Amino acid sequence: MNLRRFINRILRGRGKGSSRVYVMPEQAPGSGSDCATEKTGEPVPPDSGHRERRSYIFRRAYPNELIPDDIESWDRHGNIMEGNTVKTRIVTASDELVPAEELQGICSVCQQADSVLLRSEISQRSLCRHCQRVFTRPDGSEIIVSPDEYTILWQNFDTWSAYDHRRRGGNR
């Protein structure tokens, strides 16, 4: 199963108020759970050296919510240094996985964070890629609008003006 589909299925199955976080462990390159390697490439006994663990937290971001940075901690257990790194990845409104630094803002329609935000050309509301609508005017030009504005524009669309413009040789 595709990783993105798996994560989206998990996130869609829980509500906004849920605090459950799914962590997917990943071992750092060059370190194993039984022994580590030094720069020389020679194996080091399991009772000396260091171990690293990386894990990822996948979650959605909502308005007025603090997003944690990547967390790194090191602990000493005898001769072994153990490092734990937890990286946060945000699932955007357009179902992309991005680091928290790449978020541009919150969509005014669906209230979810996105890495690319557009503005409505009528009301200047922020829109994610999922909520944007492209309306074609009678003269053939296109504008980006919100879903509510699109409905109003479509209900008031002058089909005769569009027909006249096409008949006169406008955009086809």
C-alpha cells in the first residue's frame, strides 16, 4: 500500500480532538540495533559506540495550534550513547507530506494548513489547492475564486455574452 494513502487513511479515521499519533521508526544510516560503525568502517562491539533512532510523526495542522519542531535527545547508558530523533511531518489540505517549515498558511474555507496558498481575486481570502475554483469569464479570462464565490458567479453567468464573444472570434 502506498505510504501516503496509509497515512491519510489513518488521519481521516480520527477526529480533530484525538491525540493519537502514529510513529514510523527508521534507523539512521550506518547505525544498527546491535552494533554501530566508526568512520573506519570496522564493526564496533554492541556494548560501545552509539545508536541512533529516527521516527516520524504524521499529523494535520489546524488554526491556532502550535506545531512542534523536530526533537533530538541523547542519553548515555554505560558506554553507549543513544540518540532519538523525532521529526514532525504535516499532512496538508492537498494531501502532501511536508516539514512544518514549508507551511504557508491556513485555508479560509477548509481551515487546514497547506504548503501553497492562493488568494481569491474577488475577496482576497486564502485558499488551498483543494478549495480553489477557476471561473472563466464571458471574455475568456480566468480568475481564481472560493467555492462560494464560484457558485454565485456561475448562477449569474451571462451565457449570451459568452456566446457573442466566441462568435466574434474571442478565445475558443
